[in-house]
Amino acid sequence: MPKLDRYLLRDFTQSFLATLIVLLVVSVGAVLVDVLGNIADGRVPARLLLPQLALQFVAYLPLILPLALMLGLLLALGRLYRDSEMAVITAIGVGPGRLLRPIMLLAAPVVILIGACSLWLGPLATRTADKMLEEANRSVVIAGLEAGRFTPLSGGGVVYLSSVSADGTRFGQIFMQRQTDERVDVATANTGSVFFEGKKDRFLRLENGYRVEGPAKGEGLDYRLLRFGRNEVALPDRAQVHDENDPEVMSTSRLLGDDRLAARAQLHWRIAPPLLALAFALLALPLSRSSPRQQRYGRIMLAFLGYLVGTNLMIVGTQWISAGRTPAALGLWWLLVPLLLVAVWVYVRDGRLSRPRRAAA
């Protein structure tokens, strides 16, 4: 590899990795808030925080990597113009066509990685996350009920377990408190278990216990004491999991043979990110071009707005396919093909001098 290509590739890679780390740190906050919200509501077990966070993050990579690639190239190329290194490179006969090699040495692996995440790793991560939740919710240890911890109940109230069996199927010495506007309900039981109805409904079964009901403010003597052999209480709904025939979790090979509109929309959604990333990489060099008097990195905001517009059009186009507003055969090609053609045309035209105008006679 020529020394110039090695130098530019190293500069491009460092800028891309730095941008990617910043975007990942910013993006992880949104995903973390979502997962923590489900944990606080009792829908996702607390011990699955890191696995769920990592798996959900893989599904977001096809949207993060194209932006990191474009911004990384813009920052690196902008620095070359700022430090007048691009003027030196141009003076030795290296034009935009010659710069395509170091740009593609970085862009090609990133585009392949985006394609792998979008077509394979993303759906696999979603299926794995759903499988972990399904297996976890079959055990009271992992279903959000843990010994020595207060767990919120759907409709208000809390439940406390003093002990849980080793296999996570039974528990002992349970305390439960629920309160409405005017009444408070406290129940205790010696043993209990969890049972399921449907895909989301979970119920707590109390056995051999007592229930005390009375006024919430402690006024009056309107109390009732009940002894029960079995009492069932609704637990917080489980986190929503996808059906095995949901296009979002189906493998790409299965989507190819599925004629449903939702499946067609999901297929084009997975194809679009790597092509968008390639177009953004080609646009980086023309957008980074600046004269010595222009502001540094002045076109980064323009590039970022272009990324937002392209991503939003991809989302809207996918919804149109799913709703049948656009033909499934057309897909997102109305967005991808023009964008790629414009990116190639702008890259080829970059750096060319316009013809001098003839002076009027």
C-alpha cells in the first residue's frame, strides 16, 4: 500500500473510531433508559440488564454506523483542508479520483459490517433477547420476584418475598400490600407460586394465608380479617416479545419468500442502511471541501441534516410499504438509487474547474 494511502487511512480510521465512540456513548443513554424503565415496572428482570442492553444495542448499529462513517470522514478531510495538507496533496497530482482508494479502504469494511448487522446480527439479537425473556419469565427468581426485594404490582401495591426455592418455582413467607383511594389491603401467606395465562399475563398465587382490609387513613373500625386457602393477584405484564412469524425477528432468508407487505417492508428496511452508508461516504469528500476563508467544518451540519432526511425518508418509506401505499416491488429504491447516483455524480464533479466565461464582444 502506498505511503499516502496508509497515512490517509490511518487518519480516516482514527476519526471514524472517535466519532463512533461518542455516538455510542450518546446512544447508549436512550437504550439504557428504555431498559431501566421496563425493569422498574417489573417487566424485565434486573439481572438481565446488561444482556438486554447489549442485544438491543446491536439492532441500533445499522443506524449509528452510517452517521459515524460520514462524520468521521468529514472531520478527517476537514482537518486536511484546515491544515493545508489537501493543498499539498493536490499539488503533487492527487485528485478526488485518487482519494477514492483510501476512502473505500475504510468505507468498504464498514458497509459490510452494517450489512451484516442489518441483515443478520440485528434480527438474531432481537430473537435472542426475546428468548431470554421467555425463559426468564418461567422462573419466579428471574420473573421480577426476588427474595428480600419489594416488587411493584400492576394496579398499585407491592409484594415482598422472604425466600425463594432453588429452582425458582416456589417461594415462602410472602407479604403483599395494595391500596385504593379509600381502602388498604394487606395479605400474608406461608407459600406461593407464579402461573401464566397467555403471552403477557402473569399471576401470583398465594396459599394458606390471611388478608386484612381496612380504611386507608385509619379512621373508624371498618376492618375485615379473612383466611384463605388460595388467592390470586395479577403481576406486572411481561415485556412484549415478538411472535416467531413477526417480520422483525424473521431471518432475511425467510423474508425473501414471504409475500406479506410487512415482510416486504422489513426486507427493504434491512437492505437500505449499507447503501445509505455508501452514499454518505461518497458525499463526505465534496462536502468537506472548503477554501481557507471558510469556516472550519462548516458543512458538517449540512451533512447531518442530510443524514436525518435520508433516515426519516427510509422510515416513512418502510411504513408506506407496510401500509400498501407504495408497491412492494418499488420498495425503497426510489430513495436509494437517486441518492447513490447523486453521490457518484457529486464525487466525480468534485474539484473540477468550471469553464471560463467568454467576455462579451
